[in-house]
Amino acid sequence: MLTEAATRTLADLPGPRGLPGAGNALQLKADRLHLKLEEWAQAHGPIFRFAIGRRTIVVFGEADPINAMLRERPDGFRRWTEIESVFRELGIHGVFSSEGADWKRQRRLAVTALNTDHLRRYYEIIRACTERLHGVLETAARAGEPYDIQSAFMAYTADITAWLAFGYDLNTLERETELQQHLERVLPLVSRRISAPFPYWRIVTPPKDRAALRSLAELRVAVAQFIGQARGRIAAHPDEPPRNFLESMLLAEESYTDEEVFGNVLTMLLAGEDTTAHSLAWTSWYMASSPALQEILFTEARDILGQDTHARDPQTADRFEHADATLRETIRMKSAAPLLFLEPLHDTTVGGVELPKGTHVIGLSRYAEADAADEKRQLAFGAGPRFCPGRNLALLEARSALAMLARNFEVSLPPNAPEVEERFGFTMSAHGLKVLLRERR
Ligand code: HEM
């Protein structure tokens, strides 16, 4: 347990002035939450408090106390209670939203499914999706119109995650499918509900929520298909060991409920799609904004790939040092997860502040990272026992896509394009990003 001496209580902390009853709720927009909190950290210092309705929230913007809390899980800290209840109510409750013993069991399977050996054995999946992505970008380049590259990256990451974690080839890259639009609506819904001052959805369902709930219902139908296929494969080859996360859940001795299997399939899709796709989208924005960076990435890709369009094996994918460094720096500056939601399970003290059990805490991972040059203290993928198990997959698939992009296309921003904005919807996306692509020979 954290045992430092407390010098301040919650009441002693600085913070923005709010209104009686509403607190600071009226100063916050759900889709710009991270920007407002970072602005308040500048104004009030790295540890401050604000309120949404009657709920006081303590914000930490320094790497050390955030790291300390993350490392105290699962016994000292948990994710916000609302994360579990909202995910559970929406039927997407899995390893991300679980706690305690439930989390431990699911975590083991997730880590095994996403471990480096497994990924390298199945690199062919990443390669095939990179080749498809190349085809899709080629068509966009020939059309010559401003192009929504973030959607293409979303299809790319959804296809890889589904194929690797469930053995199911969605092929949203090449097939007309609405699955991706459905996926895109779910995390913003989660975000609205978690940060709501009260459970508004018990009283009224706004149109945005209704659309997201319809999407969730469609996703459940699609997920039932993956599970049906996996059960079919297991029945046909009963002696073979599980080949992926879904088969491990279906074959595990300690059986998983249908709700847990569903929840985890959706959790993996949601965790694996947005984060990596947004990071790739921001990287393409940096490329489009910096001809010098683009030249470095192109030269590296041409030197390694020659006339080939993409990396055909994991050893080649590992050679793109500049692409890797660009991705890591992008993930640091344009963090897909700029807010980490924590809650102490006992009364405790962090950063000299007394935190009673159940206090809502937010860690500003990007803001805190600005002073965390040491990679061990960086927070873009979290830290401690709940560190992102998909980090290596994210970096491998992103490297493969970025090397392909840099080798085959020049990326630019359309003339007079509106400014690209950071938007928060549980993950942080590049809102309004459109690029022009030109094929390289
Ligand atoms: C650039 C890409 C990604 C970023 C920035 C990212 C970031 C994060 C962060 C910050 C967390 C919370 C960690 C913590 O609480 O300490 C997390 C958790 C998680 N991520 Fe990722 N992630 C990425 C890609 C992926 C991918 C590709 C997958 C899987 C396909 C994935 C699966 C998960 C899961 C299952 C959890 C929950 C772990 C747990 O609660 O034990 N992530 N990720």
C-alpha cells in the first residue's frame, strides 16, 4: 500500500470554481474533456479537483503518483466503479472493465493471446491486411479526392484484431460493411455515460444513444457469428490446442459465461481498433504536415523494401527504426488514451493528498508524460499489472502500415482543409482529418 504522509485533504486542493449543484459540469464538453483538464492542470497545478454534480474528482498530472496508483492494482486501486457498471449494462463487460479475481482470470488469456510469440507466428495476418490496405489506399489515390484515412486505418485494425483474437476474417477493408460504423459509435456512448453527472439513460435515451444502442445490437449479431464459427472449428478439431483468445475462452477448464465471452470479444475489438487506428491517423497527419519527416520515412522504407510494397515477414517489419520512433512519439504526443480513470479501494495517500476509499481520480497520462523522458515512466499504454496487453501488437501492425504508407504514397493535407481537432470519446481521435494521397513509383 501507498504509505506516504498526507499533507492535504480533498478540501485543500485548488481547482476551478463551479456552480452549486452542477459543480463544473457546465464548463465541460464530453468530447473535449481531456483538453479542459489539461488546461486546468496548467492553471491550478498538477494536482487539483473539480466536480461533476456532487461527485468530486481529483486530477493528477504528474507521472510518479499516476504510476504509483496504476501499480497498486488490483488490490489498492481499481478503474472507476462506473466503468464496470456501464460496460456491464451495455453487455461489453470483459477484461478491461473487470476487477479482482474475475479480472485475473481474463487477463491471463488476453496476455497469452497477444504475446509476442503468438503475434510473430501469425504475422501473415498483419501482412495480408497491410496488402489489402495498400490496395484500398491505391484506389483512394487514383480518385484524387480528400480521403478519410482514419476510417481505412479503423478497418485495418479491426480486421487484424478480429483475425488474430478470434480467427475470423472480417475483411472490412474490402467488403461493404457497416460493422466499423457500429464499432465507432460504442466508445463515445461509454464515455458519455461514465462521465455523466447521473444515469440520465434511466430517464431518457437521447438520439445519439439510441443510434449507438442499435449499433451495439448489430455488433452482438456479428459477434454471435464469430463465436458460432469458433465453436464449429473446435468441434471439428477437438484435440487441437486453442489457437486464439476466443478459442481459449471456449476451451478453458474454468468455464466462462456467455456474457463473459461476448463481453470479451467486444472488448478486444473496441480496445484494439480505435487506439491503434487513431495513432496511425495522427502519424499520417504529422507526415502530411512535415515534408522532412515524410522524406525520412520514405527513404527508410525504400532502402528496406526496395520495389516491394510492404514488409513480408516480422523480421523486416522490425527494421523500420524511424517508423517505430515516429509512432512512439506520436502515441506520446497524441495519446489515444489521455485519461486514466482510477479509484482507491481503501483510504490512502498519494502525492501528499489524502484520498478516501472510492474517490474518483483521473490521471492525465499525456500531460504527465511531458516530464517523463524515461520510457519506464511513460503512460501512453498505462503501467503496472493492467498495462496494455496489446502494445506489441499495436506497434507491430502500425509499423507495418506506416512503412507501406511511406513507401508507396506521398501524403498531404488538402488546400484550405479545416483544422484537425482532438476529440475525446474514451479514446482520442483526429477529428476532421482528410488527406490527399499520391502514388510513388
Ligand atoms: C496505440 C495503441 C494502443 C494504446 C495507446 C493503448 C492504450 C491502453 C491503455 C492506456 C490501457 C489502460 C492501461 C492501464 O490501465 O494501465 C489499455 C488497456 C488495454 N488494452 Fe490497449 N492500447 C492500444 C492498443 C491495444 C490493442 C491493439 C489491443 C488488443 C487487441 C489492446 C487491448 C487492451 C486491453 C484488453 C486492455 C485492458 C487491460 C486490463 O485491464 O488488464 N490495446 N490500453
